[in-house]
Amino acid sequence: MAHGLIPSPFKLSINRVFGGWTALQLAVSHGFGGVHSAEKAEWMVDVVEKWFQDNDDIQPFDLEEFLAEVLETEFDMVCDDNSLQEVAKHICGYFRLCSQGKHNDVLNQIQELKSANLQQCIEQPTEDEDEEARVPSSNTQSPTHVSQNNSTVNSDLEKSSAAGNDEEMDVDAVVDGWTVVQRHKRK
């Protein structure tokens, strides 16, 4: 962004939503996109804004597919924790408000968005790991489990996705370089 230019409320909203998106922030902090992961996340904000400018009537499912493709291409990540749907829904909502000239409403709403708290993302052993612990192995990889409560964009998303609160997200680093994120019901 050039000096002196003020970002639009829509661009600010995209940036805030992405900042609260735990899956994306984990990908950035763990370098899933390589050494330029942070730059790629910033680039995503610009790309999403431009995509909305260049296309008419973008629906949340369109944005969800677009973001999934970008995550897979740029971060070698497949996100299967329902956060794509929530992120897409919120960004489309902010675009709709901006299109109606309700910039102050958008600015007020994004002030309440929380940043992703990566400190709450903890690694937990699975049943398979418990069994593997009994059998010595020289090449045991432990998956990272992130509770879906910790992978929401903000507290409003937690309320809107209350049905998904009994799920866990399983993040596995696969040998061929892919990172697979899968959700599992708690027992």
C-alpha cells in the first residue's frame, strides 16, 4: 500500500477477519507458505478485495471455494474445520454493508473482532498415539489438535457456530509436504 492512502473499510474488515482466523494464523506462524508466509497472508487481503471489486454478486460459497484454493496453492493447506464458511460469511456480510454505504457499521463491528489466540492451540495426544507410545517407534509424528472453540474468527462466530463446538480439528503434517486439517467429533 502506498503511503498516504487510507485503506477502505472493506479492506480493513478483510484484514481483521483474517487476523482472527486461527487456521490462517497457524499456517503463517508455522511457515506453511514458506519463508514469505506473512507476506502471502497480507497479499490474500488484497486479492480478496480485488476479487470483490472485479466480480458481481459473490456469495459466501463462492468466496469459500476461492479461499480454499488460495490456501491449498499458497500454504499447502486444506482447511476442514468449518472456519472457511464462517470467514466467507463474515467477509461477504461486510462487503454488503460497505456496498450499502454503512462504513461506520463495518468499522464498529470489526473493532469487536478478536485476533487469533495461538497460545490456546495445544497439541493433544490421540488414542492412536497412546497405543503408539506403548510400541517404540523411531519415526512417530504427533498430530496437532486444535479445539474448534479456538479456531473461530471471534466470539460472534462461536455463537453462530455453537453446533460445531463439540468438534476437534486434527492437523497432520503429511510426509509429502501437505498439511491436512480434519475435524472429528469429541467422544
